[in-house]
Amino acid sequence: MAYVNTSRAASFGLADRFAAALQSVKAAMSRRAIYTQTVRELNALSPRELADLGIALSQISEIAHEAAYGK
């Protein structure tokens, strides 16, 4: 009985690794921009508006982190 194995080892060249690193940096910058924008928008609200939303001032950073990076 004969067996054929056609699997290949994945090889990534320097260009592929550079592209992956660049994509990772772009994704990190995008997540950071979401975090910063969320903090800015929540800090712009008055204490009354935050209370209406059920958000304490001390929770702004945590909420922004969750919005940008997930739980």
C-alpha cells in the first residue's frame, strides 16, 4: 500500500514578516485611537450626564479600555 504526503512547511520570507509586523502596529494604533477617543468623549460629559448613563468618573478609563480592547 502506498502513501502520499503533500504537506508543506510554511515558510515566511522577510517581506511577509515585515508586512505582518506592520499590520500588527496598525491594529495597535487603531485600538489606541479608539481608547483615546472614548476617554475624550466621556470626559466631555458633565457629571449629570455621566450619572444618567450610570457611569462614575472613576470608570471612564475602564470603559474606554473595554471599548478598545474588549474584556
